[in-house]
Amino acid sequence: MFRNKYNQNLLPSKCVKIENFLTQTENQKILESAIKLEPYFEKSTTSSGLTDTNIRKSKVLYLAPISKARISNRIKLVLPQVLAKLARQKFPIAKIEAQVTAHNHGNYYHAHDDNGTPNVAQREITYVYYFYQQPKQFSGGELVLYDEKINNNLYQQANSFKKIAVKNNTIVFFLSRYWHEVLPINCPSKNFADSRFTINGWVWKSKEEGRRKK
């Protein structure tokens, strides 16, 4: 991948990956729960609340009852080191949002950001936790994380990017303003249980913090 090292307006994207984020037992329990809850998964929507298969195609468990207890507290523990590696200051957390997403054959999520509309503007950090059956029954589904460029004092999507492979029991953190996408999935069996599963969500900063910085 080509990067123009002389382009001072180009800001390489950063991410933090933590392998073996949960215990093997926790990881397996989450997988078993997701498979059992298949009837409750819905067609995914965008941050604007629209179901648009031109942008996103997957199934989502929005209530995410299997994710909160095991993920949120662990995220709070590692967040200080994550923010340090992302060169971000600590901030008051309003909430940690979570959903379970299943990507199966032909599913994808085209390039987007996670806090570009007013209703989600307080999302500060995005996270993606991977879990799936082993041996893995799908290919593809890599996370593409785009670099940024500055144009008229605004952050914009650059053409350069990094591609992050899907790895079981690994979590990835990055800034919610980054443009990113999920590449198409190839899952020959098309069985729900063979999907690329994630617990994905966002760490929200409090609105009070946003007002103090204005």
C-alpha cells in the first residue's frame, strides 16, 4: 500500500488490537448464546436507523443481552491503555453501547464512519470483538480502516488504508470518526452458526465534556 510520506495533511489511522480478550470459556459461551438467539436477530440498519442493503447487509441483535456483562467491564479496564496508544485523552464515559452482529455469505458493510450524524456524535471510540466457530467456516470479512486527510480544517477519508484480519477472541479499538468498512464474506455453508460474529459497539463521551471543550 502506497503512502505519501511528504503529504503533511495525511494522518495514518491508528488502532489497538488485544488478542485473547476473554477467556476461552467466556468466548465459547458467547458463541453458543449467539447461535441459540438466531430467531431474535434482525436486519441491520445504519446509524441513521435505515435498512439500506446498498450500504450494509448483515443481521444484528440490538438488545445484545449476551454482551453487556462480559464486555463492558473488560473494556473499562483496558480503556486507559487503549486511549494512550491512540494518543487520546481520557474522557468521562456516558455509556458503552453494544450489539451482536452476524455476517454471513455475501454480507458486508461499505465505507462509513460511526459518529457523523447528530444522534451519534458523542461516540468517541469504536470497538469490534471477533468470535466464531473453529475451524473457521468463512473467509473475507476483513476490517478496512482508512487513513485521514485534512481539508479546510476538516477530517476526511483518504485513499490509503490498513486491512485488519479477522481473528477469534480478539478486540480492535479505533476512533469512531475513522471511515472503515467490512469486506464481503464468503461462507459456503450459509449456515447462521458459521457466521463471522462480532460484539461491536461504541464508547460514548458525555455531552458535558463536549461542551467544556467548545
